[in-house]
Amino acid sequence: MLVRLLYASRAAEPVTSDLVESILRSSHAHNPALGITGVLCYGGDVYMQVLEGGRGAVNGLYNKIVRDSRHREVMLLLYEEIAERRFAGWTMGQVNLKKINPSLLLKHSELPELDPFSVPGGASMALLEELMATASILGRTG
């Protein structure tokens, strides 16, 4: 059974390119064997990530993220059983919101900044889908 999980968290330390690369390297190394695909979106001190895959693998990875010292205030935004993946082309795509037109963020929230804590999970998922549609997600694997 496939599931999709969307969560947000705050960075426990300043988000640097080295920190993001460390997270992405780990994702690229481990996610294929687990059958997990998804996208990591970050802006300011906020991470938002969607994970897709088998229920056990996704739940296991989410529990690991909750315990990861790089994250604080981890919040589950959306969890659903799915018939097919939306982010199947990425072992872990990435979006740096500093490089995105602020009007795209404003379309889905009150302010032109990433704040998934104050909007419905569906609005955050809509933002990710729009980022995918506008080719804003980097790291495509297939």
C-alpha cells in the first residue's frame, strides 16, 4: 500500500548549503532501497517535505526524522493512502525557496514566505504540486 506523508519542521541550526547537501546525500543513499520518493522544500528556518512509498517505509523514515537533531517542532501536515505517486521521479528532489518568485508563495499563504504551520496541509501540497509543474524542483532522477 502506497502512502503520501507531508510534514514541516523548523531547523535546529542555521540552514546552510552544506546542511541541505547532507540531508540530500542521505536521502539519495537510502531512499531508493526503501522505495521512497519525494521532495524537500526549504526557506528560512523551515523545512517542508513530502515522502511517498510503502506505509511501513514512510512511517519508519518519518519517525527517524522526528528524532533527528537537525529538526525541531516537527508537525505532520498530511497523511493519505494513494493509488499512485506524484513525485515518483525524485529519490529526493529539492526546492530552495530563495530562488522562487514570491508571488507563488503568496498564492498559497498569507505572506510570501514558507509557513506550512499556518495553512492547511492541502495548501502546502498544492504549493509543491505547482513547484513541480513549473519545473522548480531540482534533482530529478528519471
